[in-house]
Amino acid sequence: MPDSALSPPASGVIHDLGYRGYDGPRLGRGQIVRALTWHSFRSSFGIGRGVKGKIIPVLAFAAMCLPAFVNAFAVARGNPRLFGYDVYVPSLRVAVVTIFLAAQAPELVSRDLRNHVLPLYFCRPLRRGDYPLAKYLALTAALLLLIEIPLLILYVGTIASVKSGGAVWDQTKALIPGLGVGLMWAVLMAAIGLVLASLTGRRAYATGIVAISCVLTFILSLLLIQSEGGTTATSTGARIAGLFSPFTIMDGVRVWLGGDPQVGLVANPGRYGPLYGLLAVILLAACLGGLAARYRKVSQS
């Protein structure tokens, strides 16, 4: 007698759990990118995360805004504006942006890499470049708020004590280039932070890579500038010494575009100003291209 005749018949039960199929509108790729961008932007400031995830964004924002409030107090007592809009406490900005990037760029990309959830994203109607684009837009917007809101506070605190309309217009004209410099910082540093953080899925390693890269290149540029005579020197070496760090590159672009060469991080680049601008564009293109290539490779693995 065959074994099948001796074995008990297979049995099973199908349970109806009450799940319903989705028959509503499917918003498609554009809505997915917007939702991913918004979620990443919120994560940059710790919204939707635990208390520990909010500590660095809150402290960074408070540190950036503090000089603006000090300026408002000083102007109210009859003193002139303490800081330029385009050179808003440059050393503080470098430190805060570095810390913010080292903490938040890995939060946006490293966790997804480590948990191998990217296939879940790419099984949706997303193109391979949509994921890094959403992350880049989110981090750029977060850096814009971190950098630009203190400038607006500085502006409001200054004009609140100004009595003539002409002085208000002068402050407004000074503010616009400062906002442009802040936009340049956000666009370039977001690209640098994300491409460095995307190199590894381990968040601690990604944080170290971003922080060390920003700090070491900045220190190298400062040492070269000081060895050539400081920011007031006019030698060729001093003019090109700022080409080794993204922070000093951006300050060189600021001076080249008409900013005050007496304040800031670098010496007046003079005829080498276009070199700073060209290097900033190349660095941005390289970081964005590297980010796209990184996620093209991840999506195929």
C-alpha cells in the first residue's frame, strides 16, 4: 500500500482577517519624493525621534542664534551692528555646521544603508536618483534654516533700533548678499556631508568621516594661510592657501564676489578669485555625482 494512503489528509484553514485592498488614488513618484524629503527634513531636526535625537539640532540652532540676540541687545543700547551678514561669526558657523553635518547626515543615509531597506524604497515607482535627491534637498533646507534664521534675527534686531527709512534700506541691501552666502554654504556642505556619510552604513564611522574631513581640511587651510602671513597677506601663497577646505573656498568666493576682504577666513584672493569659484562648482558637481553613483551601485547590489 502506498505511503500516501496511510498518511492523514492535509488540512488547512484560511482565516479572513478583515484586511481590505487599497482602491484609492495612487499619487505616484512625485508624491513619494516629496514625502521622503519632508520626512528627512523633519529627521534633520530630530522631529519624530527621541529626546537624544533632538539635542544636537537644538543646541546647534541655539548657538547660531545667540550672537544675533547679543547684537540686538547691543544695537538697542546705541552700538553699531556687531557682525556682518555675509561674515556672521565665521568660526562659530564653521564649528556648528561641522557638528550638525556630522550628526545629521549619517542619520539621513547611513541607517538605511545599514538596515538594507533601500530595496523597499526602490520597489516603489522611484528612480535611482530620487532617493539621494530627496535626502540632499532635505539636508540643504535644514542647513538653510540653521544658517539663514540667525541672519534674519540679526536683521530684525538691527532695524528695530533704526529710526530712518534710509538706514533700513541699507540694512536690507546688506542682508541680501549675506543670504546668498548662506545659500552657498547650505548647497555645498549638504552635498559634502551626504556623500561622505553614504560611504558606510555604520553611523559612528560616518560621523567620524564627516567630522574628520571637515576639521582636518579646515585646519590645514588655516595653517597654510597663517604660514603665508595671515588673512592680510598679499602674496600668491596666501591668496591660494584657502583652496584646501570647503569652508575657506566659500569664503574666497565671498571675497571674490565683492565681500569685505578685511574680515573672514581667507586673504583677498585677488586674481585667483575665479579659481575659488571654479573649485566650488567642481566640488559641488563631484559630490553630487559621487552621491548619485553611490546609490546607483547600491540599488544594483
